[in-house]
Amino acid sequence: MVADSTNPLGSDALEGTRALVTGSSRGIGADTARYFAAAGASVVINYRSKAPRAEKLAAQIEADGGRAIAVGADLTDAESRATMFATIREAYGGLDLLVLNASGGMEKDMGDDYALRLNRDAQVATLDGAVELMDPGARVVFVTSHQAHFIDTTPTMPEYEPVARSKRAGEIALLERVPRLTERGIGFVVVSGDMIEGTVTATLLNRLSPGALEARREEAGRLYNVAEFAAEVARAAVDPIPEGNLRLVGDTSSFIGGGTVVPEAQEA
Ligand SMILES: NC(=O)c1ccc[n+]([C@@H]2O[C@H](COP(=O)([O-])OP(=O)(O)OC[C@H]3O[C@@H](n4cnc5c(N)ncnc54)[C@H](OP(=O)(O)O)[C@@H]3O)[C@@H](O)[C@H]2O)c1
């Protein structure tokens, strides 16, 4: 297992488990994968285009005594997903954890419907593919933002709105799967967070909408950084399933319908 004093889960909390974190070549996904490996999980680092970065992370985890493979797959592509799941089956024999972290929709030249194809359709298809590799006791975590979770009641930056709407549509489509997942003994949690300090997306949005980050920082009191938010995502994989399958991270009082934070009891 990986020696890591910052591991939020404890060094053997996930011993013997196998975890796929989508979009984990960088950012929140990469830190989540690191935490899982530090807790003893064999991890799959999925990426779309940044193979060297994903392979470097997998090599770092292995060098630290963990187990990791980097598997490239464009989640919007059925063949690509099928190849990824076949690779996982061959390498690990199954899956105990799936973190649906990969996200996008602000990329250029991907077509008008790309946000929906990635943030809704690909999420559901990835869940359906992963479930075939899962046994009772497995867990699925979907990562989203408050700006997306609350989009029906709280407006967001215009540049982010299509992404927010597509992620909310994805969240709703995934929640429709919950009864079927429950029947199979598979847990499901949505983890939602505010703008995260230091991410490419938050930096880009702040450039497009100057002052957006500072405004959120002031309204929320403070914003989480990548390592802190990833720790919440990692905890959501092991903590009891919260009410409504929803884990809201940080202050949500400035979002209409908000006001809930992660209960103290769930903090490590
Ligand atoms: N950033 C924030 O402020 C913030 C706030 C709250 C919640 N979140 C949520 O946290 C999650 C991670 O955000 P982040 O900012 O860390 O993301 P990010 O830095 O933009 O990274 C996105 C990841 O997704 C992968 N990806 C993109 N399109 C893909 C596709 N079609 N198929 C497979 N993988 C794909 C990318 O792979 P490549 O690099 O290889 O292309 C990358 O690893 C998202 O669900 C986001 O909504 C973010």
C-alpha cells in the first residue's frame, strides 16, 4: 500500500478493492485515485487524451507500493468504453468502486451536443458498463458542482450554463438508476462542491467571467482546494450513504434550496 500521511481514508480502508476513477489524469480525479491507492485499492486511472500524465500518475502510485493502471478511453464512445471495461476485467477481474468524475463541455470543436453526450449520456453508459463488473457491496460516486446541482433554481455564469445543465441532466438520469442499483446491492452517492481553487475549469471561468472566483470565495466564506475536495469524494466512497444520496460539500447557503453541509459525523 502507498505510504501517505495525507490519506483521508486510513491505510487499509480499501485493501483488496478495485476502483475506476474516470478522468483521473489530472485535478480532482487524480487526487481521488491517489487517496484510493493510499488506502489499498487497485486503481484504474482513466483519461481521454493525456496519456503521459495518466501513465506518470500510475507509475508514481506503483513506485509508492500501490497498484494502478492507466486506461485511455473517450467515455462518449461506446467502443472505447467497451475496450476499457475489457481491460479492467482482464487486469483486476471486477470493480468495487466507480467514481464518475470525468467532465467537460467547454472544449472547442466538439459539437453543440458534446456537453450532454459527455455529462449525461456517457455517465449513464459508463455506469451501466461498470455495473456488469460489480458485486453487491460496490459503490458508485458521481461528482458534480453546486453550480450544476442547483442550476434549476440558482443562475450561474453564462459560459458554464450549458455544462451545468448537462451535468444536472446527468445527475437526474443517474438517480433514475438508483432503485435498480439498490436491488443489486450497489450504493450510489452524488458529491457536489463549489468552484474549486486551483482547477483548470475554475481558472478558465474566472478568465471568462472576471471576479467570479473571488465572488464565490466571499459568498461561501472559503473555497475548497483540489486535495480537500478530492478527500470528500474519496470519503463518499466509504461513508454511509447520505440522505437523498447527496453529499453537499462546503457552504451552500447562497444557492437557492441549499443550506446543507457535510455532517460532522461523516468527516474523517
Ligand atoms: N473544477 C471545479 O471548480 C469543480 C467544482 C466542483 C465540482 N467539480 C467536478 O469535479 C470533477 C473533476 O473536475 P476537474 O476540474 O478536476 O476536471 P478537469 O481538470 O477538467 O479534468 C477532466 C478530466 O476528465 C477527463 N475527460 C474529459 N473528457 C473526457 C472524455 N470524453 N472521456 C474520458 N475522460 C474525459 C480528462 O482527461 P484528459 O485530460 O486526458 O483529456 C481529465 O482527466 C468534474 O465532475 C467537475 O464537474 C469541479
